[in-house]
Amino acid sequence: MVQVTLYTRVGCHLCDDAKDVLEEVRRTHPFALSVVDIDTDPALVALYTTEVPVITVDGRKAFKYRLTADALREKLRRAEEGSYTP
């Protein structure tokens, strides 16, 4: 199963929007989802402080700030086929 990670922080409206899209797609296209609050790890704050939300697909950065359901479905399809590159 494809692993998707959402790097987020409290109070981030773009993060809330991204999570809504992830949940929408997940209803019809299952994938494992992890949600990580970057403020719990100083290394993640240093890495992503101005970029959240960041979404990775199988450990590769796929989106930052915004994503669409169609773009996510395409990246998931490619990850499942083994042909995903960012």
C-alpha cells in the first residue's frame, strides 16, 4: 500500500484544506496516511517551517501548499505502478 504523509501544523488553513483532499481521495483510492505536526520536532520545523503543508508519497515530496484530488490520484497510480518520480 502506498504511504502518504502530511506534514502540518496547528492553525494552518492550507493544511486543513490538504487533509480534506487527502480524505476525499482516500475514500475511493485507499492509501496509508500519516499526519505529522512539524512543531513536535525541531528538525522538521527547520525543514518545513515556511512550506506546510507538505505531502509526501512513499517518502518523496509530492506537493506543498496545495494539491488537487486529480493530481493526487495520478501520483498514487504512478506509485502503485512503481513509476513514481517527483
